[in-house]
Amino acid sequence: MVAVAADWGKLLTSDKDMVQNKCNGVMPNWRQPSDYSLNGHVGAVLKRSKKAMVTGGGGYFGYSLGCALAKSGVTVTLFDVQKPKWKIPNGVVFFQGDVRDYDAVFKACEGVDCVFHSASFGMSGLEQLQHKEKIESTNVGGTKVIMDVCKQRSIPRLVYTSTVNVVFGGSPIEEGDEETVPYFPLEKHVDHYSRTKAIADQMILAANGIPLKGGDKLHTCVIRPPGIYGPEEERHLPRTAKNIERKLFNFKFGNPNAQMNWIHVENLVQAHLLAAEALTPEKGYRASGQAYYVHDGENVVFFEWIAPLFEKLGHNKPWIHVPVFLVYIAAGMMEYLHLALKPIFNFTPVFTRNEVWNIAVTHTFRIDKRPSFNRRIECAPNFTSFRHDTKYIPNGVVPPWRQTSTYNLNGHAGVLSKRSMKAVVTGGGGYFGYSLGCALAKSGASVILYDIQKPPSEVPNGAAFIQADVRNYDALFAACEGADCVFHVASYGMSGLEQLQRKQVESINIGGTKFIIDVCKQRNVPRLVYTSTINVVFGGNHIEEGDEETVPYFPLEKHIDHYSKTKSIADQMVLAANASLLSGGDKLRTCVLRPPGIYGPQEQRHLPRIARNIERGFFRFRFGEPTAQMNWVHVENLVQAHILAAEALTSEKNYIASGQAYYINDGENVNLFEWITPLFEKLGYSQPWIRIPTSLVYAAATTIEYLHFTLRPLLEVSPLLTRNEVWNVAVTHTFRIDKARNQLGRRRPAGPGSFFLFHVYYNTGYFNH
């Protein structure tokens, strides 16, 4: 505390009127930040780099970093949508452009050999509450653009400025480290900034090791700082000072002993320069693929830490203690008022809910893993060397699965059988995973069916079953020994009650996928085929004959179900991992298949549930667009597509599927109520003719979901339809499969595609479960 307090004069009085200007909300006289003498910390950067680019270079930290690089002799491009409010120093060029603009980023990166990606949006204040689409498109979309440009421009180093909020969301963390603290669940974040930064953080780490266009590798790392302070910083402490002047800080709240970390801008600059150095061969690439917490090395109580600020401004320190839940409720109300009154006037909240947690709840981190550099300010620690990260394994269970049937698909697995001695199918105890495994085994491949629960049907000859969770790294690592192709089918939360179990949905669909990618790299598995879903692009939006080139991902924050959101993230993670280098020197080839709903003999998730609801009298009405159309896929067609996709990831097929996404369906667009007409007839029920507004069905689904969450401790309320399922029925979303036919060589549909399927399945006991 003494060292920090001693710096307040420097922080708040570098101009005579700086304190008063900050307190009045007036922007101070912006000028170049303090004179950094960091030559000793950028040796490798200077020796290796001719040119570096800093995104967000018009902001406080980005500009500070650019100045330090320029003073060390590196040519620097500051890239931002707005010009810096300081003077551009010698050796620095400002390029005005949006990080979401691929062409602008590509042009700015000409000749660059290190990118510092610090651009972001939505960190604090009003930004957190406005423009959710802008937050996502900047933090996630902009990061994807940066990664793509690095690949095309053959830029070997990428350092990303993340945040501690990727792991903190209101749950206490004491002395957390990179090995033991997992990402905070995405759906539990109360602010979109933290959520999108967590996604971008994972994307950057997943991109590590990807080959560049020129043949080198991309080496990436992420730096996770807490709040930044320093001379002329305007986002954190000046806002606090302003609220003190307005007498909005006359009380304390939160745990009296709640601690947090801060970081001086010079320490953060140093950490980034050292991280870039640690991505070089001289340092053995020891930062490659790593995440680092970086701060001043001191845990502080917020109200004690800013005590000198109260004194400096001539105000008494707060002594009244208010319960944190009251402050949190008030913050929630202020956020609501902001959104409600935004069309009339700009209502600025004193705190956002995220900021309440940041003050009220302990979240401190160890910095043992950080790089080493000399102390620059009094509160700075001595940093030790980088050390390599280890895995973490989250907890949780995978749901039970039901029986499926076997298929004789020898004709579709020729190349896989010739090339593969062993294939691993995650979700191999489920309907589709088991079907795929049986087809592979019958073609002569050795198959591992990997799932938390055994298949109820007999494991076929040529296949072995391993009972384990996809989130168990060690079990996955053991299962993939000798494998040369992984089919990652396992998922959770597709339909019904599962959709509402958010924690499991995220840990399986995202955490499990991360482990699969990591194991493929460590086990030298050259091929990974991922079973995605059309819901990564569909969320209630009208899509007619969509294709892979023109239909973008549906915005994450607009997904109303956590399954689609997490599958979208996993889909992008798998594609980003394409061409990653394996530990043995080969490359990982990945692709994703995006099917609609699956049907087939003994499938239990979709059509049997519809049949049960028909018999219960729940399907006596229609809703949605009368002409709304959708696609379905027969299980045999989907099995065939996966096997052909694995084949298309081989050298014999020139790796044509490498890094590609494919829509897979039966090639027929259907209206649900017309498509299931034979089912009504077979069950002895009249087709529904009463049409009700979709809005009423959607409202009912919303109410049932709310009742499920409210009454879950007492009883299980099973929804007739979830909101996501309402959109799937009511809104047209059809997709072309030309790309799959042309590149994978898909044959004609394997399963019978006509409506007599319902008669066949009914007579064979399909709906008797």
C-alpha cells in the first residue's frame, strides 16, 4: 500500500488541473505517456523485428506499448479506428482502420513480424451496456480477422491482451493460477465483454502452431491483466475520482477483506514485450500456446487502495457499509433504466453488475508463470521465467444414451479402412456415434467407442468400448493411443430438458472439444472430423438455400439456447485448429459437418418425442409460416458423410476437406407438419388444422422454461417445446449440399427418403420406447 500510495501524486498531478478535470468529467490534456526506457526489455524484439503492429494503438495501453517499441528502434504501426490523443512519436505510423475490416488489417500488416492485439470494446461503463453486436464483432470477429491475416501475411508471433475476467465472473478466486482455474461459464457472465473476451482468448490459444502461408508456424500467447492504472489513464481511476466528487462513494460494500489486483501500465508494457521475446527460437518458444496472469504482484482491498485518492480530492473515506446485494440490485436497476431510457437520453450507471463483483469479491492471481524483467516502478515485482502450461480437467458428467441399430456401410469406408488402423468415436454410446462406429468396424477399421455410458446394444467385432468422460484429458489421451482419425460426435443439450442444463452443456461442448484438439496434437492424430449443427448459423433467422460461403455464424449473444451457442464456439475452435502442427511434425487436418435433425431406425431423440406428444394431444394445432421449410438427415446419410469427410482429409484426396465446413442433409426441403403426416395417420390421429400465432407458442415455451428453472429443486417440469425448437418448426431454414457433393463425393441418399419410413419404423417398434 505504501508504494502504491506514493505514486498517486504522479498519477493525478502531472498536470496542474488534471485532478479537477478528471473529477469534472473533462478529458485531460492528453500527451505522450511517461518516458519509457525499456530498451533492456525488448532485446529479442528489436533484434528480430523490423516492424510490429499494435491493434488498439489509439488507446491508452496500445499507444504506450507502441511508444516503448518505437523508442527501442522497432518500426511500429498503431492500428485503430480513432487517432491517438497524443502526439505520434518518431518511428511510429498511425493506420486508421477497423479491426473488423480484413482488407485494412491485411494492408496494415505488410512487412510485420509481430502483432500485439490489444483492440477491444465494451470493457467498462456505458460500453458494457451498449452495442452488444459491436462488442462481439470487435472482440470475437476482429480477433478472427487478426488470426487470418497473420496466416496470410506469414506473421510468426501474435500476443493477445486478454483479461482476468475470462476466468472471473463473481465467484471467489484466491491466488488462482493458469493450471487450476478454468474459464468462467459463458452463460453466467453478466457482461458481454467478459464473455466475448473468453471466446477470443480460446481462439488465440487454439491457433497456436498453425502453419503460415510461408511455411513457418504461428506462435501465440495471451496476457490476462486486471485493471490498468498509470499517468493519464482515463478508464478506471478517473471514473472513480469523478464518482467521489459526486459523493457517490460515501459507502463501502462487499467483503471487507475482498482483495483484487491492479497493474501499472509500464508493467503491462514490459510483460507484452517479454511475451513477444518468449515466442522466439532464442527463448525456445516457451510462451507458445500459453496464458499468463500479469499484475503488480500485490493483493489489495479496493477501498484501502484508493484511500490516498480520497485524501487527494479532499473527501473523507467511506465508513458506512452497505450489503453487496443491495448494490448489485441497484446496479441491475440502473442497467435496466439505461436500456429502457436509451432512446430518450443517455442514463449513465454508477456501477454495472460486473463492476460490483470486481470490487466486492476476492479475485487474486499468482504470477509465478510470468516473464522476468527488472522492476520499473516501486510496486512492480521481480518476474521469473516462463514455464510451460499443463492441462486442467473440469468436472461433470455426460448424460445417458439410448439404444441404436447397426448399419452395413462397407462401401463408404474404403479409404478409411485402407489407411486407418484405429479410429476413435467420441459419443460412441449414443445413437449416431454408435452407428458410425459400427460402420467403421464392419469396414475393417479398429474402432474405439468412447462415451460415459455403455451402448445398450452389443459392441461389434472390431470395436472396443472405453467408458469415460470427454472432459477427462487423461482418459482421452489413453484412448487415442495409435489413433489416426478422431470423429468428435459427443455433445450435450441438443433438445428437451438437456437444453436447460447450461453448465453441463458448456463444459462438454466447449471444454470437451478443447481436450480433443489438445489430445490430437499430443498424440499425432492427423485427422479430426467434428459433428457440428446447422444451429451455428440458425437462430430464428430466415435462411433459404443457404451455403457455406454466404451464411455467417449467428451472433452468439442472440442465441436463445446454450447448446447452439456452445456448438458455434466449438465449430470455430475446430476450424481454427486446422493445420496445427502435431508433436511429431505432421499437421492436424480438421473439418466440420453441420447436419439438421437426425432420423432413422431406433432413433429416440426427435421423431419418437413428436409421436409421444401427438398421443398426448399436444399436437392439435399448427404454428409458424405455412410454407416454412427445413431439412432432415437419415442416419445412414450422416454416417456416409463422416466417412467421406475423413477420406477427404487424406493426401490421396489432396486434403480437400481441410479446414472446411459442410452442410449435410437428405437433399430435400420439407414442411414439418406435412413431413410427419404419415405419422398422424399411423397413430390414428387427425392432422392439426387449427393455426395459432407463433408468438403465443413462443411465449408458452418461455413460460415453461422459466417454470423449469424455478421449480427444478422441487419437481421436473419437462417442456413440450423449447424456444429454440419453436423457431426450428416455425421459420424456414434450408441449406444447399452442393459443396459436400462436389468435394466429398457424396452418393445418393443411403436411407429411404419417402414418407413410408414412418410406417416401417412404427411396425418395427421404432416408437415403442
